Amino acid sequence: MTSAESKLPPAILVVDDDPMALAAISLILQNAQFNITEAHNAHDAILLAQQKTFDLALLDMHLPEMSGLDLAKKLELLVELPFMFISGSSEIDVIRQAAEFGAVGYVVKPYDPHQIIPTVLAGLARANEIKRLRQTKLDLTTALNAARETSMAVGLLMGKFNVDRDTSFEILRMYSRSQRSKIHDVANELLQASELLNQFQVLLDERQKTSKK
């Protein structure tokens, strides 16, 4: 089996309180080989989004208990789920509002299969791009934190053993290899141990001050 054959179809959460409209768009997307999960209200949509992983959400803008705009905010906050809006209006102000909310696309009722599929595919492409950007940012943050911790640990070793930076780093690297651990993990453990010792030192100083009184 090739990687393309084993790849799962995109999972899409479709939210609409109109049963007929929901069934219509779901059928179109299922026929296009998308994995569709339906929700009839915002409450169910939030629960489903927390239980399953979706690539994209299609949200009706005019849900009764919570607007599609408010639901989009919640889904973004809770699970960072990219979203498109569904609406019976094609007015430019409504579309602009959807874009300002961060929507990756906009589907207009009544549904035309020849328009929906390319629109959803474009939305998925944009959603994947957003995910990659977020992951890149996360990777960069992780790398910067690891570098900072390693640098602090090297400085700690320099002061403790009165050696230069290169020697301190080499000691840290050798120990990491001997423990088969990543160097920034060892650096983090070293910093935590140093912080713990500092706390003991504070307690000891306080006890000595009290005993002298």
C-alpha cells in the first residue's frame, strides 16, 4: 500500500440547525470522499470537536443558540480548528466579516456541488498551511527554550567548577551521551537541581538567623 493509498480522507465537521441543508451538504461532501461528521447545534459541535480530530469545520453563520461567529471563536480557542462559514447570503459585507474572523473559506446556499468541492479543497489547503505555520512556530519556540536552558546550564557548570564555556559544554555533552539523553533535557534537570539546592540554602540561612536570636 502506498502512502497516498493509506492516507485518510479529510475529516470535516459540518454544523447546521437545518436538517435538510445539513443532509444536502453532507451528501455532496461524502460523495467527494470526505469523512463527514454532522452536528445540529453549537453545543454538539463543541463536544464533537473535543472528542475527535477534524481538519476543518463548516459552520452555519446563523445558529439559534450561538452564532457561527461565536462558535468559530470557541473552536479556535479550544482546539485551534480551522473553519469555513455557510450562509444564504453572498453580500460582500458578510463575506468580509467572515474573512476578518479568520475563516479559510465561505460556502453560499443553495449548494452547487461544482462550487462547493473546489471551495472546500481550497479551504483545506489553507487550513493545512495554517497548521504548518503553527507547528513551525511551536518548533522554533521549543528550540529557543532548549538553547536557553542549555546556555544557563553551561554557565552554572562554569561557576561551579571554575572552567571555561567550551569545557563546561563538553562536560554537559559527555554526560548526556553517557545517559543517552538529550542535552537540553539534562540541562533542564541540572537547572532544577540547582534551584532545589538554592531553596534548601534559603531555608538553612533562615534557620541560622533564627538560632542566633
